[in-house]
Amino acid sequence: MSEDVLEWYEELSSVYDELYGDEQRSKYAIINEVLTEMNIRLKDVVVDVGCGSGGLINDALISDVLYYVGLDLSPKLLSKAREKLENLSLVGDVVAGDMFIMPFRSNSIKTLISVTAIVCGTELKVYEEVKRVLSLDGVALLTVLCTSKDNVMIDKLGCYVTYEVSSREVLCLNLKR
């Protein structure tokens, strides 16, 4: 499955921002509202799983972040994300890798974000990996994309708070404590 996803995004890489940029920015705005309501500020290191071309890099959501790490399968999209980091003079890096086997040590990540990368049927497997890499006081912000938001296994994801991001996508805020 990862090979098919990689091939798809490699082909889309040249037009990715044009196709998905506005949609992703609207999702980041919703996430920012949720975090503001809950008085949570993203600082220190943020890992963006399924970062694509690095759309989150341009967003106010991570304006206070000291270090950004983007993880994605697609080298072409990672190249675009790296370029955004450099253009904005942000400190960070991008890493080629799979969300099902993240190249991070256990209990090492304080803030993990994944927007529109997790799809129905994979959310529990990804969530197990998120739990592995997230530190004990870590925060995970995950959206899950399904044909219907009702199909997301919210009860099994251990979500502290859920918000509808779109008619097909649910935000799960998981405070691992």
C-alpha cells in the first residue's frame, strides 16, 4: 500500500499545493481554534506526520515552535517542504519515512500533528505507532479521513476531544497522560 501512496503523491507533487492548499489551510485554522479554546500552545519540537509539501510550515499554528520535523513518504513533497523551511528561515528538518513505522525513538515526541494523512481503516495501526513515539506528557492532534465521519473509530483512539473538520474528517486531540 505504501508504494501506491508514494507513487500517487510523487506524481501530484508539482501541483499538490494548488490542489490541496486552501483545504489544508482551513483545517489548520480549525485546529488553531481548538487549541486556543483549550489554551494549548505548540512550542518546542513539533513533528508533522504526513507533512506533504509542508503546508503547516506557513501556518500561524506553529509560529512559536522551536524546531519543526516533517515526515512523509514522498521525496518530491519533502523537497518542497524543505524549500519552505529555508525560505522562512525556520529551524527544522524533513524526514522520509512511513507513518506506520516512524523513524523516532519511543517516548521521544512531545507534539505530533497529522492532518489528512490518516484514512479510515488505518487509524488504529497509526495510533499504536503514535502512542509508541509520543512522550508521556505528549500531545497528538490527528485527523482521520473517511467516507463519513461516523466511520472513524473515535472510541478506540482514546480521543480527549473530537471536532468535525469536514463532513468526512474528524480531529482527534489526544492528550497522552
